[in-house]
Amino acid sequence: MLKRNEGNLDRVLRIILGLVLLSLVFIGPMTPWGWVGIIPLATGLIGSCPIYSILGLSTCPIKD
């Protein structure tokens, strides 16, 4: 299981950013670059960021 390394604010911002980017695929300029929004949306929903893990970062207030 993935270790949680994102705080609540970080997760909410990632989910919002992901949804905004995904909306670019269906409305607005209809650009395929909007599919990049899957990445922040997924990491926000899961609560774990692989890049944070590699760099040893965490915004999660709960420590193991």
C-alpha cells in the first residue's frame, strides 16, 4: 500500500487542478493536453505522490 504523503489542502488543490485540466478536453479549447489532469486528480484521490516519495517530501501532518 502507498504511504500517504499529502496533506488535506494539497489533496484538495490537486483534485481541483486535475478537474480543471480534464475539463479542457471536453469544454473550452478542447485540447488533448487536458488529459494531463489525470495525474494530479489520481494523486489527490489516492493521497500519495510518487515524486514526493522520491524526494522524501511530505505535506501530511500525520507522521508514522
